[in-house]
Amino acid sequence: MAQVFNWQLGREMEYPYEAHRPKRQFAAVFNLNRCIACQTCTFACKSTWTFSPGQEAMWWNNVETKPFGGYPQHWDVKILRLLAEQPGWDISQIEENSPYGIYLGKTIFEMAKETISDNAKRALGYLPEDKEWRFPNIYEDTSTVSEHTSESQNFEQGTQLPEHSPFFFYLPRICNHCTYPACLAACPRKAIYKRAEDGIVLLDQTSCRGYRKCVEQCPYKKSMFNPVTRISEKCIGCYPRVEEGTIPRCMAACIGKIRLMGWVDDPQSPIHYLVRKEKVALPLYPQLGLEPNIYYIPPRWVPRGFLSQMFGSGVEDAIKKYSKPSAELLAVLQLFGVTQNILYSYDFGDDEVVGFDEKKKEIIRVPLEEKVLVRPEKHLNTT
Ligand code: SF4
Ligand code: SF4
Ligand code: SF4
């Protein structure tokens, strides 16, 4: 195993291959405060990429209801159980290269090395049974209210921020195009690779022999097996669109305007601002050690203990900043869902925010406050 640096853990960790950071890294921020689980993203992906025989139960993009839902069922509970209880982050050492502190626990690569005698198994993982893939959003809209909780108790605790006692929220998920992908580490055929130009992780179907090691060892379960072709498949980051400067289908179609795509390591990018500078968007289960590149603005009504397990030690700070946004954060939040083009940089003033493409050409201009137009009484029913 090589020693590689994982900034989400604030430390070096073991990984089967040397680090090769791409020229720029494909990334996105999903704002969980705004997702309405309409599944438009899910169907945008399905109608573009996964409508063939063998792909019926395959959802490269899915939106699940937390805390009980999951696709495949219980994927996160199962991997967290395998990982066992871990000490978490030492937040006394927060610096630029360790924005959440130093992770003191073991990753799925380190645990595999320590606990599994089979050398070929590079990461902790399990293969879901076929029945676990049946529902893309099982337990839809199911909150933590149970028959064991009295109604009065729920009403009392449930209506007040900062935390709702009965809670649920929607978690849209695609492949994280991880910096240290477990799918890539697991593949004995070296059929999975990470593109040097944009960090998108692809699976070469001509090399794949369907051993399903990637399905077993991707903790997010975003590599999937096609029972008709008998080879594995995964989200391709809509690379043909990205190559021509447009955002992926699932992001372009998002009704709630909760998604913004860009480059996490480019200091000019709004994604870099949200993730590395303002730290309002956090990685999903960073403790697993893959340095995932889809980031989430946590839902502000959800109990912090639950969120911290899911997004790490930056939750409290992220919610505080999102609840009282700075002028710059407010401006960047207006850029979600306003253009089909990839935004490379932005500028903002008192009234509007402007987004630019790679060549610094203006592609979008958005007012910071929407104008209110009041119709005169004599034209109430006309435009
Ligand atoms: S389209 Fe957007 S709002 Fe609708 S479910 Fe998908 S992420 Fe959520
Ligand atoms: S989320 Fe899974 S499938 Fe996607 S790059 Fe990471 S390990 Fe591979
Ligand atoms: S990025 Fe493209 S391939 Fe991946 S989930 Fe979204 S629409 Fe599907």
C-alpha cells in the first residue's frame, strides 16, 4: 500500500496506488435544504444512460429518504457496521489542509489491511443481495416518528429549529468520482480508471469480466452489475457533456435547483468557494477514506449527531454559515440551477452575481434579490 494525503481526513492514509491528482477534479454541491425528491434527476439519468435490458433496477442517480431509506437497502448502515465504532476527528488541529481536523479512526482501506487475510481484498465491503436493489427510494417520506413515540411528544419537539425531533430528509446520490476510488482499487482487471483531465472515474466495459469486486468494495454502492451483459456499470459523470462545457443531465434537469457542478480544486470556482473556503458543503461519509467529490449542504433541521456521522465534524459550522450567509455565500447560492454551462468563476456586487465560462466570458447574470412586480388592479388577470 502507498501513503497518500487525504485532506478530508487531514492526514496521510494507506491506498493501494500512489496518488495521481487530476488536472482538475469534477465535483458538485447538492443543497439538501432544497431537494424535494421529485426524482427528475433520477429519470433524466435513466432516460439518457440506463434504459437497456439488464438496467431495469439500475439507478446511477437515486434520491433516498433518510434515515431509513437506501439504495441498495441499508448500504450505509452496513458499511458503518463493518467499519465498527471509530474515534472520529481531533478538531483541535483545524488548518487549511485539515479543514475538519485530523481523523483518528481507520478507513475502509486500513481496516481491510488490518482485518482481512485475503490480500486481494483492498477495501472493506460486502456484496448486496439482488433484493436489496429493488427500491430506489424505499421508506419514502418516512420520518423517525414511530409507534413508540407519543403524539404530544412529537408536536412539542418537532416544530422548533434548530433541530426537529421527528425528522427525515432527502439524499440525492450519484457516483462521487472519488479521489481514492475503492472500485478502482478493488478491480483485479484494472478495468476502472480515473481520467487525468477531469478526475471522472470510468469503467472500461471491454476489460471488465463481471467479477463484481467494484460492486462489493465501493462503500457507496455506485458500481452496479448488469445481469444481462454480465459486466459492471457505473455513472460516467456525463463526460460527453462535460467535455463540451455543459453540466451533467441529472444536474441540468434538477427542478429544485439544488445542484451546482464545477471544479473543487480551482480557487476561482464557486465549488471551491463552497467546499474549501466557506466550508458550507461537506463530503458524504468522509471517514470511509475515499475523498468523495460530491458535497452536501446539510439540512438544517436534522439532529446534529445524525448529520455528523454522515458528513463529519464540519456540520455545526456549515449550518451556522448557511443559516446566516455572508454576502458572498448568498451570491454563490444564486448560481445553483441557473445555467446548463459549467461555471468556472464568478463575481458579485451589491445587486447581482455574474458567472463566467472557462475563457472568462460572461454566461449568466442573476439578481441577488428577485424583483417583486405588483399587477395594477385593472389588469389583475393579465400578464
Ligand atoms: S431533481 Fe433536484 S429537487 Fe428533484 S429529486 Fe433530484 S435533486 Fe432533488
Ligand atoms: S463512489 Fe464508488 S463507484 Fe464512484 S468512484 Fe467512488 S468508489 Fe468508485
Ligand atoms: S452525472 Fe450523468 S451519468 Fe452520472 S448520475 Fe448524473 S446523469 Fe447519470
